[in-house]
Amino acid sequence: MPIYEFACGNCGATFEKLCRLSDAAAPACPKCGSSETTKKFSECVARSGGSGAKGGESSGPPPGSKFT
């Protein structure tokens, strides 16, 4: 399940919520309880390795990390 960021139209609070893709309604604001919330446009960009690596650089985890 993806984490989405929401903004409250009533109090202006922003919050994150783990939601199913099938969830139709936006969640209520945890600060004021309003149902006037909207999903914010994500500013995060996912990058895949390959095209961004230069001259033998790896886009994988650093050497010696627990993920190698």
C-alpha cells in the first residue's frame, strides 16, 4: 500500500496516510476532523539505475552496506 500526502482545506494541516489504491474517499484530517482533505501532488521522484550511472559508477547500495 502506498503512502499518500494530504492537505486539509479547513485547517491547512498536511499529513501522510497509508491507503489502499481502491480507497475512494480521502481520509479525515487528524488535526481537526474535517473531511475536506485532498491528496497532494507528490514531489518525490523515483529513479531507476542504469541510465544515470557514469563511467563504472553503480546506482546500487554503497560497498560494505548490509544490502550488498
